Amino acid sequence: MKTLKPHAPKQRTKINWAPLYLLGPALVLMVMFLLGPLLAVLGLSFTDYQLGAKAFNWIGVENFIELYQDKNFWRSLRNTAFYSVVVVPTSVLLGLAVALLIEAQKSFKDFYRTIFFLPVMATLIAMAISWQFILHPTFGFLNLLLKEFGLPTHNWLRTEGLALWVLAAIGIWNQFGFNMVLFLAGLVSIPRHLYDAAAMDGASTAFERFRLVTWPLLGPVTLFVVVITAIRSFQVFDTVAILTKGGPSKSTEVLLYTMYAEGFEFFKSGYASAVTIVFLVIVLALTLIKTRYLEKKVHYV
Amino acid sequence: MSAIVIQKISKSFGATSVLQDISLTIKDGEFVSLLGPSGCGKSTLLRLIAGLDVAERGSIVVGQHDVTRLLPKDRDLAMVFQSYALYPHLSIYDNIAVPLRMRRLNAWQRLPGVRLFSRLQQKIEREIRQDIHEVAATLGIEALLPRKPAQLSGGQRQRVALGRAMVRKPEAFLMDEPLSNLDAKLRVHMRSELSQLHRTLGATFLYVTHDQAEALTMSDRIAVMMEGSILQYDTPDEIYRNPNDLRVAEFVGSPRINMLQGWVREGKLEILETEHTTLSRSYLDLAVDAPHGLGVVVAFRSEQCSLVSAEQAVLKGVVTHLENLGSDTLVHVSIKQAKDHVIVRVAAQAPRVKLGALVGVSVSMLPLVFSEQGPRLTVKAAWQVAAPATLAPALETA
């Protein structure tokens, strides 16, 4: 048999370590701060671990079954969905509208861009505290203003059925400036000659130009903006934690707040991990929709 | 198909005046080129005619209608853009359909889904389909209809842009450097195709270009524009042979026209010697009708001169560069009196000259004489620098 392979190369080739050395630092950091914790959370979601406990038991999918039967969890999922359904379209459309208005301006473009972008740059926690003062039932600016005009006042953050709307409004205020900046960048990149062509082809009103050129060419930007806004809406936490703590009677409890409450107030780490997994699956699904399906439909080049 | 009459059009952007009192008449069915260097205002003029910009003064009449204050869509003109300006999200079919849909369907019929229940909309769409296929057949782009612009080559996109312009049978076609984004070979091919298209359609074409070759090959008439005004408006032959301004002579023709500097001395032309050590002057036996002391430029084309032996020639210099074009050779001669090198076109079969050889240049035709400011001057007498007959043998030694 030996004669069959007279020049057989040595099977043990030298491993080239250089790429691994170069990848090393990034790889270590990713494993430590991203993949590791993710796997830990996934593992914990199958246990009954409690924060600070010395031991835990594997309980399989029991946490998920409990979640499924937990009315509170479903309510928090519904609240998150409601919040997103209000915030995503409104902040996207508002961002687009403001971007179009700014782009149509001749002067003060930078001024408008800056003031609409300010909420994005501000620390949301600090802003939430400011909102708390504005919305305060007795000495809040909003109620004082309403009183001045003889309109009914509300306890904005303590009224069931109203508090979530108020949080959504703050979310829109916080997010649309970011969307506006992305839309502005998208608008600038639309070639001017397409508008000339549209004018020659018979599009004479602003709406016709928008429908024929602006809207389709903003497609990639719009997709990006919608997905980013949706993910950020699902992540809403700061305002809830500061302003309502999920109340009144859990009417503003959202997914991340449930996770926080279960994990760090009731110390049910295993259960909180299960909530986190649900949250991650939703965000992952959104990202997949973006990359797999929609991107193919809206990119032209 | 209509004539276009432009009268005293002016346009400025802020403080800079781009067009000054432009008047231009384009006959029905004529192919007219606006030729000029970039920044001369030719594209602005086209945009004013299209209605994409508004003129400050003057009027534009297309056919029987004064369109000066009308929106682009009401002028019934079609435009082809340098960058093609196809809608990237629409198929080729839909791109060509846009001008028809915008005109034949109302806003309600254009809504998506209306075709499901509007019989009228379906009928109009069928007519549109027919028109599109007709145009696509003319241009040979039927196979491309379902594709997106990004999947097409430059030449194909150019055809689609033409199709979109042709499909609604406009009064006239406005073309803004439509060939300049194509590669050299395709550009030459598309020139003849555009000429052919013009003949087939019999439509009025207004064509903007900075390429004098395009203007010369395709146009019935050329309007040469510089610095916001039209210098000359005439047939390609006249523009080439009888430029009325130095700038026209310089811009049209390849290689560039040869220019000698001189002045008028008591009604006669004198060519400058730029070398100050010798005080000799070259007198030419040319009478010009111009005041004494006026600086002039004497211009002649490369095919209007020939190489002669240096001894008898007034114009002589050293061969600095040879451009072999195959059919003929361009010989660059460094001559003191010339603004730049003098370029002589020599037939390929003529005796070869060497780089560095001292040669004379003889001008075989009456040259063009311009005042230094630009306008053409009339020349009265014949041009005699050296008798061409004595020359050919001398060259062999060069």
C-alpha cells in the first residue's frame, strides 16, 4: 500500500497562528461581554436560580411555561406592543415630515436640525426627571397651562389608560429627531436630476414629486429607520422606571421593566432570563425581517 | 413637432449673469446644437426652454404657444439628461410609462390597485402598453422592458431615456449632453443613431454639447455659445470655415486652429517676431480693413497649410511633436510668431519629417484674420508667404 502514495504530503501541516493572534483581542472581548452573557442568560432561563442563591436546579422549560401562563407577562408584552405601535409610525412619519420641511427651507436649516436633534442627545434619565416636573399633577407646567386656558387637568402618570400614552408621547419626542437626521441624509442623497425628470414627465405638485421620486428613493433609509425605531421602542425602560414604575396597576409595565422587576426586585433570575430570551427573540426576528426580506426589495444598486 | 422661438432671454443666478439677451429661432424639424465650453450657459438655456428654471426677461414660443410662464408639464417638451435620470425603483417598462401615466391617468386612476376595478383605467393602460412596445421596438429595447435600470449598461440606459422622451410624441426634444457619459466608441455610434432617429421622427431637436465633433456631425445648425451669449448661429460648414469670432474658430475644429499674433501697420498685416534680439519683421502681403496699430490674430486650419523648406519661408520652426493618426500625421512646429505650436496635417504617404528638423510652413489658403478682441476682420489681398511650388524637393533633406 505504501507504494500507492510515494509522495504523500505530511498530514500534520503547520497551523498558521497569525490570524488567531490578530482576532484574539476582539474575540476575547466578544465572548466576555456578548456571547458569554448571552449563553449564561440562555442557560439560566432553564434553571430556578435566584440572585444570591448558592445552588440551583435545572427545571427545563418550566420558566417558559410559567411565562405562558403569567397574565402579568402577557400584559407587559401587550403594553410593549401598544407602545411600539404608537411610537414607531408616529416618530417615523414625524421625522420624515420635519426632514422634508427642513429640506424645503432656505435658511435656518442648521438651527432647526439642532433643536429637533437635541432630545436625542440628552440623557433620557435626566429628561425623564424633567418630564416628571412638567407632568406633576399639582405644580406641573402642563397642568398649570391647561388650567390657565380653563381646560381639564389630569394626573398624567397616575391614570390608568393615560399613562402609557404619555410615555409613548415622550418616546416619540425622544426618537423622532434621530429619524429626522437619517431622513435628511437620505434626502440629500437623492439626485436632483430625478426631480427634473419628474417635472418633465408631468409631476407638477409636491405630492406627485414625493410619490414618484422622494418616497421610493428613501426606501432604504425608511426601512432602516423603522427597524431601528422598532428595536428602540421594544427596549423602552428608562422612562418607565423613572416615571411610573410600571404603574398604575401595571398599566405601563413593559417587557424590559418586567425583566428588571423579576430579576432585581424579586431576585427570580431564572425567570427574568426567560423574559430576556423572549425579548431577544423578538429583536432578532425584526433584524432578520430587515436583512432577509425587506432589504432585497428596497435596494436598487 | 414645432418651431421654437426664443427672444431676448436673460437669466442670472444671484449677482452672476448667466445669459444675456439670447435670441434663437429653431425651425420645425431642425436639429440644432448649442455648443460651448462648460459654464457658457448652454445648459441653463435648455433648462429655461424646458421650464425647469424661469427666465427673468424674454419670451419662449413653442409652436403657436407662448410657454414662457408655463410649468414644464404644460410645455409638451421632452428632455434627455446627461445622467439619464431613470427612476431606479421602476422597471424599464414603468420608466417609459411614467410620462404617459402622468398625462393620461388622473390622480385617482394612478392609485395602486385601481386597475382591479376601473375598466377605464384598464383601457388606458392597454393603450399605454401599445405605445411603449412601439417605442421599444423602434429603439430595440423590448427585451429590456422587465429589467431595472441598474441592470442595464450605459448605452442601454441611454436608449431607455430616449424612449421615455419619445413615447409621448412631444413638440420637441431637448437633450442635455446625452452622450457624454458613454465610452468613446459607443458615443460615435450613438451619434449616427441619433441623427437617424432625428430623420425618422422628423422632430425638432435641441442638443446641448461641449463636444464640437458631436455638434458638427449631427446638427443642421450650431449655435456657438460663450460667456452667456451666442457668438455664431450657422450651419456646421459655415461655423468651421467662416467663424465670425476668434473664440468660435478656437473652439470648433480638431486639432485646434493655428494662430499667429500680429498687428495692422498702415492697412497691412504684420506678423510679430517675439524674439527681441533680431529686429526683423515678417510682412505679409495682406490688406486688412482695420485701424493702424490694432493687434490681430491670423488663423488657419491644419489642413490649410503644408510643410516647406525653411529657407524661403516666413514661418519656420522646429518640429517638436508628431501625432500619427494613421490616415495622416499631425506635425507640431514651434514657430516664434505663433501663440502656440502650429499644427500641420500631412498625408500619411508624404515624406516623413524628423523630430527636431527645421521646417517652413506655407499657408495655402486665405487665412482668417481676427482682431485680438475676437471679431473677424475682412482680408482683401492674397496670402503669399512662399510659393508652394518650390518646396517639395527641399523637404527630403529635412
